[in-house]
Amino acid sequence: MPQPYLPSAFGVFLAPYHRPVRDPALQLRRDLEPVTELDRLGHEEVWAGEHHSAGYEIIASPEPFLAAAAERTGRIRLGTGVNSLPYHQPLVLADRICRLDQQSRGRAMLGVGPGRLASDAFMMGVDPMDSLTMTADSPEVIVRLLRGETVTAATDWFTRPGERIRWRTARRSPDPGRGRRSWSTAWACPGC
């Protein structure tokens, strides 16, 4: 009799929905509690997203939240799910991810996308109709920066004149069972 498929690894996307009238500092502390429990239970990864305008999701920048989670956990990988690329200069985002990777002792994962809420784009001064093009402009530059390369690049919305980040990603010995560690970028284009 065939064995049913059983996943060997588990991960969670944390969508911290909260009522806007509640204390955000307390809400963020409470959002860290499930991350520590997931680490204790052996989950492989947790992802936290970036939102600015809706009021219900209160993590505007996933890196500080994940850095706090890194200080409370020991093995779970910590992913940005996602950083909205049109809102970030590639150099600044790569630098923040490297700092998170250092603070988490090599457990950072980078997830990127165009941003989901048009209201977020408007808050950032980005035309939502341009967000997919802007998203496509960034991943190659970010990956090259994360590799430690000096990058020269120019688009309609950013210019990188021979810059590199000063931080390097954390170096860890490979963890058996987790496979090879890599940075990856992906996004979905609904209706494309």
C-alpha cells in the first residue's frame, strides 16, 4: 500500500492581523510568541511581510521584527515575506538583509515581490501600474550586492554607480538535512 505524502519540513507565513485601536508595541511582542514556539516545535522557517497602509498588519519593515525573533530563537530560518521591491533602493535593502543575516547567525531568507496593496504604493509615491516593472529591475542587483560584488546599474527609478554593501552575509557551515543555503527571489504576477 502506498504511503501518504507527509511533509518533512514545515514553515509558517505570519500574517499579524490586529485591530488598529490596540497597542502596537504589545501586539508586536505577542507576535513574537508564536515564532519562539514554532522554533521549539522544530519548524524550519517563518516569514513576515511588509505592509504600510491597511492598519491591520503592523509590520512595516520585517527586518527589525525578524531580528527580535532571532534573539529569541536558535534554529528557525527567518524570511521576509515579502519586501516590496518598488519601495526600496536595492543597496539599502541588501544592506538590511545582510545585517539581519549577521544578527540571526545565518538564518535570514529574502523574499521579494511588487507589493500587494495599491494603498501601500500610493503611500510610497509609487504608481501601482509601475510596480511590476520596478520589481523586475531590482533582483539581479540585489543578488549581486549580496554576493559582495560592486554593482553599477541604472533604471528609471534608481542608479547604483559602482557601489557595494559593506557587510557580508553570515558564513555558516552547512546544516545537514537543510540542504544548501541560498538566496532566492520570486514574485507572482496575477493576470500576466
